[in-house]
Amino acid sequence: MPVVRISLMRPLAGRRAEVERLLEEMHVFFSQQKGFITGFRFASQDGDELGRIGVWESETRADEVAQMQHTMAIRGRLHQCIQPGHKEDLYNIQGTPLGLPPRRP
């Protein structure tokens, strides 16, 4: 069953560009992994919060990639640049996802 992982965070003062760079690095790495369907980075309209969304073929694949050494290294650097209270959740996709690109083999 496809899942979506959503992360939401607030950069520390003066660290926004670094957070954006790390989120992009993570996004590019994820996009190269088996089971990744699509994803993107986003920012709140007031610019206080940044986040990312990743859509995965399964919770198992999403969790395997989340536990990879490279992911953990990026996450460690990211946590040094964000305020406490980072939120990350995983949701099951219900119904038929519309407009998603075809799954890669």
C-alpha cells in the first residue's frame, strides 16, 4: 500500500538556506531509491516552516531508506539546524492516487 511521509520543521535563526540545501540533498537521494514514487519540498507562505513530502510504494521501503546510513547522516546535520519539535509522520494513502507518475520498476 502506498504511503506518504510528511516532515515539517522550523529552521534556527540564520540557518534557513542550510536547511533548504539539506532537504534538497535528502530529496535527491530519496528520488534515486527503489520504492520512491514522487515527492517535493515546500515552505509555508510566511516562510517560517519548511518541509518535505515523499510518496513511497510501501511503508517497508520508506522505512528501509529512512534507516540508510546516508539518510541518517543528512538527518543528523539537519537536526543541528532546526528548532526542537520537528514533526514527521507517515500516512497510508487511501483511495486511488490521482496524477502520480507511474511507478519505476
